[in-house]
Amino acid sequence: MAGKKAIAVVAGVGPGTGSSIARKFGQHYPVIVLARNPANYNEVVETINSSGGHAIGLSTDVSDATAVSNAFTKITTELFPGSPIAAAIFNSGGGFVRKPFLELTTEEFEKGWEGQVKAAFLFSQAVLPLLLQGVEEKSEFPPSLIFTGTFPPPPLNPQLGATGSVRGSANFSVFASAKFGLRALSQSLAREFGPKGVHVAHVIVDGVIDIPRTKGYVFEHEDAKLSPDAIADSYWFLHTQPRTTFAYELDLRPYVEKW
Amino acid sequence: MAGKKAIAVVAGVGPGTGSSIARKFGQHYPVIVLARNPANYNEVVETINSSGGHAIGLSTDVSDATAVSNAFTKITTELFPGSPIAAAIFNSGGGFVRKPFLELTTEEFEKGWEGQVKAAFLFSQAVLPLLLQGVEEKSEFPPSLIFTGTFPPPPLNPQLGATGSVRGSANFSVFASAKFGLRALSQSLAREFGPKGVHVAHVIVDGVIDIPRTKGYVFEHEDAKLSPDAIADSYWFLHTQPRTTFAYELDLRPYVEKW
Amino acid sequence: MAGKKAIAVVAGVGPGTGSSIARKFGQHYPVIVLARNPANYNEVVETINSSGGHAIGLSTDVSDATAVSNAFTKITTELFPGSPIAAAIFNSGGGFVRKPFLELTTEEFEKGWEGQVKAAFLFSQAVLPLLLQGVEEKSEFPPSLIFTGTFPPPPLNPQLGATGSVRGSANFSVFASAKFGLRALSQSLAREFGPKGVHVAHVIVDGVIDIPRTKGYVFEHEDAKLSPDAIADSYWFLHTQPRTTFAYELDLRPYVEKW
Amino acid sequence: MAGKKAIAVVAGVGPGTGSSIARKFGQHYPVIVLARNPANYNEVVETINSSGGHAIGLSTDVSDATAVSNAFTKITTELFPGSPIAAAIFNSGGGFVRKPFLELTTEEFEKGWEGQVKAAFLFSQAVLPLLLQGVEEKSEFPPSLIFTGTFPPPPLNPQLGATGSVRGSANFSVFASAKFGLRALSQSLAREFGPKGVHVAHVIVDGVIDIPRTKGYVFEHEDAKLSPDAIADSYWFLHTQPRTTFAYELDLRPYVEKW
């Protein structure tokens, strides 16, 4: 390995999966976390920095081209000039509504796409050149671009169990069309950048994640919610796979989840 | 059956599949054809009208909310006030580019989504109330909303054979993410409106269609291109299925196509 | 078209889908029906013959190599020497048990495979040479080999709605592994014999079929059971598609079916 | 954890993936390896035993009910009486032929099913009670039953790249129908035994594995073959996932593999 120390970038960090992923990758790399609202990343940034790591939060709306451009200009010129990216995680949620189709506004429908597919497009265009740089500089692990599929949006009844990335359920047209689109993008990128040495992967998270917001969801069985730390372990596992043996897709769910 | 005569609406009509579908449904229903450029529908409108049918073309950009609204206001107040819709076909293509991912502009990426997913959203919101009216008025066949998946875009080498609706190939991120999104939307609508009596279906067209533009594509075997009339027959078959026995998805390809 | 009149062969005929298919194809072709128990086909044979068609029943266990060989020797030497096959339908059900996995006997598991996958193998080997003969003799429609996927087995609670051909549900290991295997076989044959002009298709029947045996299944909605005649119409539609525009897979379900 | 030390069992061990898996799990558990021919496991047994582990080979045809029964009687009464199973890996290959469909014998077709689906059935029935025992005794990691999907059979041209577990290619009817059947079985077991605490998973190995037998396969790119040790690391990763966060399916392929 030559050149500057590689970094990790996590887009979409709140008090759940994103924070767990940032902490996990923060044990190995300096980590940039992106979220619109600094309140979403302040705690994890502090945790990482106070435990010997190096984390920086950037307030960024990843569905906004200018905002993404500004964030990466800052990263590449001010914060970590010359550094390749070791791992880029697209974990953005948000913006979804679940409604009978005829009650949706065009803006609500559009927002679902912007928050997922357009944001993933902008993020991927920003990180891929720096991931390819990592390939050239013979990074320790194959540079990785990992997308989070199906993320149960907050207002949902957890019992609904809609697997948005591979199933379009009734009343879920916003969610499903955005998540199918995101999966398509990730597949296309895996086929284009895999042979160039970048490990592109898509993780389907199917179930309720055990985060502060879902405290109130009570299930019949114990351990019925996904552990954010175990999800983060899966992302790290994907990141450390050698290029002889890449996984493209991983589906994660609690043992009692219906699927 | 009560009320006014039901009509058919076909969005995305050029000198290929759309025209064949319009002619097929025009044998049974008055048919409205929508395309941005009247040059794309003038011929088929004339053909239908001169052979005893009734066709009307409306110049409409289906990815534009105002344009769609104007077209349907015209249909419901001027052209066919009180008529239910018997069949609505979303067959819109266009707007795709195929490029290495890092060469795409945000606008190019966005346009793919707008031309497919957003347009299908706008079209579906406009036609579904009139399809549901058909259910209420006990139409001859279950009112149908049919989407065309994977439509090989013009600039493509036909040899590439990318099945965009279910496979995201390298360099096809615009196409694949739009077509996956369209399929997700159609699935969600099938699950929401099927139980209400509307037959929502998605047709995967996999291969080169035999239209004027593909004259130059020569294959080793004869009959190696899809017949637009045979595609139209498949749409008509779907439309005439009774509600006891709906097909949601149909994949069409020439006998020699690799898949 | 040259040579002897083409025939149709339907394997798996009881008082439901198989009979409807035989009647439908019997309007156009002499039809051979195969079932182990003559009681299953006697009525349909009589109906076809008394309405101007020509049907012959052969008592045959299609999972038994010798029985299949005997039936086809009889067809090709005695009944219709020199005739090509226009359409061969594999519609065999039966033999399934649904049980907790650890209560299954090896024999029960094996029987599921024999009744579906092995039987389909034997049937396909018997009919394909005669379907290819139809291609050579330029049959009216492309010779067709159609398989029935997911067939809800009799002892099941219809509410379970397991889609065996594409989903392996709990306690359905016999059913799912046989139906996945059948679908794999049909796909492999579609890719091998499609380019030779034989139309191989797989139909997923998802829901309760409206037959004498399911009289007692009462649903909240009317028309909630699949119509065997509408299923037969779908098979006939597949059979009449030109080779430019083959469908490989069709999923059929009632409008109110959950999927 | 209470009771006797848990063991691992690997069915299908040759000088490739099976041996790597045995070595990996042998670092943590006593490991039983099953293969018909002792020549296939002698080396790995010796390697494990000489490096401080504990391995035992049992010559067993896993497609034979009596042989499987004998092996497990020996395990539970002689070798490790009272021990639960921590991990059971079904990695059996073999028995496949690739041929034009009409040249296959019934025996060849049957053998493909026996070697995969029936063998997996017998193995699963033998190990599941001992995996459930592990759940009861609160094993360190959730007891795991992992199946290897698509295993490119020896006589194949590696360029063919057929993904048997999810795609039925021309001339691959034996392989595809067996691998689809195996995947169906694993899905059904995942849905039945997951909620009981057993982690059932299915790994799709897509590409040529770097083993002695494939030495002669030369690719344009380096690292174009799957590493058996990296495959084994993936199995171990699956085994150590907590029950809050199980993956059911993982697809592994070299970075340059076409898919």
C-alpha cells in the first residue's frame, strides 16, 4: 500500500445502523459521516473520537447535487487531500410515505426517488473515483461500496414486513419503486466496477432494527429485532472479502421474521 | 354494462409496439393515443379511423404533470365525458442513454427516471379512477392497466440483450434503475388495485422488436425479432382474462433469444 | 404443413384443469389424455368424443419409465403412427404431503420428486422428438411443451397460499423442492429447445382452482377461485404464439389472491 | 452452555472447498468429515489432527439412507455420545453430467437428484435433531445448517458460468433441477427451523474454485478463481451471526466473473 491513509465514508447516519457502521469502520479508518441533521451524527462522532478513532461529521443532504459536491470538495481538498476511500456506505433512509396510491402527491413520489436513487447516484459518482484510486494504490482490502436495501421507514407498522427491495406491496409504491431502483443501480455498478476491483454490494435488511425509535415495538419472541452492531459486522465482513470471493447480496433478518 | 362506451388509452406510441397495440385495442374501443410528437401517432390514428375505428391523438409529454393533467381533462370533459377506461397501456420508452457510469450527468440519470417511473406514476394516477369506474359499471372485460417493461432503447447494440426490468447490467444504470422502478410500481399497483377488480400487468419485452428503426439489425436466424402485432395480441389476451384468472407478468422474446 | 395430422397429449388429467385443457385442445387436435386412474379421464374423453372431437385415454403412471414407454409406443405405432405432436402438456399433480420436516419419510420425499420432476423428465423425453418432428413439418403453430407449476395439493388449507415454484415455505419441503426442480427442468428445456422451434413454457398457478374437490372452500369474495377453463385458455394462448414472440412464464391467480 | 462439547459435521469433502471448511471449523470444534472415498478426506483429517484439532473421517455415501443412518449412529453412540451439533455443512457435489437432454438416461437424471436433493434431505434429517439440541443447550453460536449451491461440476468448461441454483441453462437439466431442488429444500428448512433457533443458510458459489483439479483453467485476469479458504471464511461468518441478524443467502464469485 502506498500513498495517504485510506478513509471510510458513511452516508445516512442516525442513532441506529449508520452509527454502528461508522463505529465499526472507525476502528480501522478515519471516518466521515454524512447526514442532513448534525444531531444525527454528533454522538457517534464524539464516541469514535473519544475512543481513539478519528471521525468527522458533515451536514449534507445527499439528494442534493451541490451539497454532495461541496462535501466531497471539502474531503478531498481540506480534510483528507490525496486519500483514497477504503469503504463507502450508502445507508440513507427517509423521505418515505406509505399511502393509498391515489392519495399520493407527485412531490411525495418524487421525494422517495430523490432520497434513495438520485442520492445513491450522486454519492456513487463522488466516491467511485476515490475507490478506484484505492485499487490502484493496492489497498489492504478491496475498496468497497455497500448499499443498504429495504430499510423499514419509521411510520410503518413493523408487522407489515414489506421487503421493498424485491417485492412491491400494496400502498408501498413510493418505497418499492425507490428500493427496486436502488438495487438496480447497485447491480449495474457491481457489474461495471467489480472487474475493476471495487467490491459493490447490496444488503437487504428485512425486519425491525433495534434502535431507540423502535423501543416501543414489542414482539412475541425475544431477539426479534435486528441488531445494528450485527448489521455493521456484516458490512465489515463484506469489506474484508478478497476479490477472488466477493458476495454481491446479503439478506439479513431476525430468526423469527416471516419472509 | 351501463353508462357511456368505455375507451382505451395508450401512452407511448411510435411506429412499433405502441401503434400495434392501438390498432388492436382500436378494433374494440375508441382509442386515445398519447405521444410527445404527433408525427409518432398520426399514421396509426389515420389507419384506425379509415378502417372503421375511432382514434384520437393527443400530443402529451407523459413525464410532465401539467401535460398529463391537461390531456385527461380534455378526455373527460370534451372527448369522452362520462366514459370509463377499459384498458390503459403504459408503453413509454425513450430518454435513455447507455454510458460508463462516471460519464453520466445527473440530468441524464434523472431523465431516465422521469420518462419511466414518474411518467408511469402520473399516468396511473390519471387512469386508475376511470378504470375503477369501469369496474363499477361492470365492463365487458376487467379494466386493465398494462406496463411495458424492458424496451431496448434505440442506440443499443441489439446483441447486448440486457433484461433491464430484472437485471442491472454494466453501463445500464439509467435504464435498469428506471425499469426496476417501473416494475416495482406495477407490482405495488397490482397488489393494491387487483382486489378492487383492476387487472394490472407487467410485460417484459426481451429482444429486438421488428420496427422500421431496427431494419438494419440482421440476425443469423430468421424470425429473430419480436413482432409488434404479436406483442399487441399478448396485451389483448391479458385484457380479456377473467378476474378469476389474472396473469401479472409475461415475458416475451424471440425463440432464438439468449436469456 | 405436410404429413399426418398433429395430435395433443395431456399428462395429468382429473376433473379440473387437465380436463379443461384437454377439451380446449380437443377442439383443434385429436387428444391423448394420460392419468393413472381411468376414472379421472373417462368423462372428459366421452365429452370430447360426443361433441365431434377425438380423444383417447391411456392409463399411465407418468413417473414410471416403462409405463411412459408403453404409452408412447402405443401412440406412435398403433394410434397415430407418423403423427407429430402439436402440443404436450405436463399437468401432473399428486403425491404430495405437507408435514413438519422431521416427520417425513424418505419415501414420501422421494415420491414428490418422482411425481413431478422424474415424471416431467420421462414425459419430455417421450414428446420432444415428436414436437421436433412438428417443427420440421411446419406445423400450424409452434409445437409447444407446457408445464404446470405450483398446483395446490388436495390436503392443503387453501389459505396457506404457498407459491411452491418460486418459494419454499415451512413444512413444504417435498412440494417446494419438487416444484423448483420442475421449473428448473422447464427453463433448461426452454433454452435448449426454444432455438430449435419448440415453445417450452411454465405456468405458475397460484391459488385454489374451482373444481369439484374445492367446492367446500369458501372465500370472502366471489370469483376467488381460478377457473380451469380460463387456465386452459391461457395454455391455448401460449400454444398459438408465433416463434417471434414466445412467453416462457405466466403466473395466474384470482384477483383477490394474496401474493 | 451446558452438556457435551459441540461438534461440526461436513458432508462432501474433497481437496477443495470441503477441506477448507473442515479446517476452518476444525479450529473451533471437533469435526466429522463425510465422503464416499476416504482418499478425499484423509489429508484434511491428518492436517487438522496434526495441528492440534480433532477430525474424524467417515466413509459415507450421503445419498444412501442406510449409510447416513450408520454414520450418525456411530457419531451419536460411539464417537460423540451426547454432543450437540454446532454446525452442519452440506457441500456434496458430484454425479452430474452435462448433455443434450435427449441423450440423458433416466439413471443419469435420477443420480443428479439423489446426490443433491435426496442426500441433503437425509443429511438434514440426521443433523437437525442435534442442531436443535444445541439450541436447547444454549450453544456459543446459533447452530447452523449451511448448504452449498451451484458448484461447477468437474467436466464443465469453466467459461459456461451457469448459475445452476437460480438459472436453468440449456443442456444443464440434471444440474439445474437438482440445484433448484436443493435451494427449495434449504428455503423451506430456513423458514421452519429459523424460528426454532437454527440458522439455515444457502451459499451460491458462482465461478471456478481454485483447487488442484482446476489448475489447468487459465483466465485472462489474475485472481479469477474463487479461493476455497475465502469460501470457508464466509461459512464461518454465517455461523457466527447472532440470531437477531441471520443471512439466509450469500452469492460468492470472483470480481471478474460475468453474472
